[in-house]
Amino acid sequence: MFSVRIVTADYYMASPLQGLDICQSPLTQAPVKKVPVVRIFGATPAV
């Protein structure tokens, strides 16, 4: 079994990447200027 202990988690807002992120809101059809980026850092047990 693989396990990871979460050490820290944070987020920031960045411009969307064409072809990877949604660049147009499906609800309002307005262009999306920023998307959330979630970063999770952890440690795996040493073997």
C-alpha cells in the first residue's frame, strides 16, 4: 500500500492554460481569467 503524509497544502490563482484548463465559463459563457492551482506536498515513508 502506498501512503503519503501531507506536510503542507496551499493554493494560488493563475491564468488558465489553453488545452488544459477551461477557458470559458460553461454557465455564463464569459472568458475565465484565473483558475485555482492546488499544491500538496508530502513525505513518503523511507524503505
